Amino acid sequence: MLQIFKKEFSGFLHSLIAYIVIGVFLVGVGLPVWVFPETSVLDSGYADLSVLFSLAPYVFMFLIPAITMRSFAEEKKMGTLEFLFTKPLTDWQIIFGKYFAAFVLMAISVLPTIVYYFSIRQLGDPAGNIDTPGVIGSYVGLILLGGIFCSIGIFASAISSNQIISFVMAALLCFMVYYGFDSLAQLSVFGSVALTVKQFGILYHYDSLAKGLIDSRDLVYFFSVAACMLLFTKTVLSSRSW
């Protein structure tokens, strides 16, 4: 697994993907937090990072599929996937190697935003007047959300040899899992089971962590969904006919 991880991660670095992803993410969330007057924390008068954590998932919906779309799709297109499976590596080692390479890149892109927290903490009146437990919970939720998106992206890449199709499928699935169930729950047809429907989506658990209470049920949800998507990927690869 470590060999695959190193290969994938060095591929990100040498193709400038890592730098583009980090740059786009920081600009995508940094401008609304600091510059745009409608959302800027400097104009709102409140010392919080709610804008960052509300926008970051939508930025990830496009950035993470762009990272993962080449994972298996490019290997298929170049004809190197068959060679990869002839090496003394299990399917799980290959999957986890590619998954963790994307996950680490995602986590590194989030890391610089910690500076935002310390900056806003100092800007508070008095200094330090910020909901620190809520921020910590939101960061945990964002990293776990990114983990699910990475697993969805890996799955989408495994079922298609076209990177564009993989990207579109991953972005659509990420949106559906994040916001789709919440939207469905608002339909009157679900009535008394609306809350149950909401709990199938990421948004419900993401908002729960943002309150600063790290509930084991939310953690189980995030890990379970990511594990299921990776299991689907394993199933797809196990049924290969090349």
C-alpha cells in the first residue's frame, strides 16, 4: 500500500495538481471569508468561521473529484492497470494506497485555514471570543466529509475509463450524498420519517459536529459511508475482465 501511496502522491506533486488544489481551495474559501462584503467576517461583526465551513463542502465537491478522477480511469486508459494488478499487491492495498494519497492531499489543503482561526480569535472583542469547540468540531467534520468525497471519487474512477465521466459522476454523487437527502426530507411525502431520511445525508451529521459535540454516532456514519464506497470500489475491481 505504501508503494502505491508514494506513487500517487508524488504524481500529484509532479503534475502540479497538489499546488492547484491547495491554491483553488484557499482562494475559494478565503475570498468569501475575508474579502466579499456580503460574507466577510470583517464586515459581519461576528468572530466565527461559519462561512468557511458552509462553503468548503461545495468547493470540495469539485476539487476532490478532480483529484480522484485519474486514480483508476487513467490507469485503464493508459493500459497500466492490468500491469498494476500483476504486482504482488492485493486489491485493497491498491485501493487504500490511492485513497489515502487523495485524502492526505485534501487534508493538507485544509491545514492552512487554521491561520484563519487564530486571526479571527485575535480580532474578537475581547480577544479569544470565538466558539473554539464549534470550530474544532467543524474541522473534524470537514476532514471526515472530505474522506467520504475521496471514497466516492475513487469509486467513480473505478467504474469508468473516461476521466471526465468519472469527474461528473463523482461530483454528482458527492452533492447527492451531502445535500440530496436533506432536500428529500423536506418533501411532504416523507412526513413523519423526514428526520430519518435526513440522517442518511452528510449534512445532518456535519451540522451536528459543527455544534462542538463530537458524537460517536456521527463518527460511525462518516466512517461507514467511506467504507461502503471503498467496498463498492473493491467489488468493481474484483469483477474486472481484463
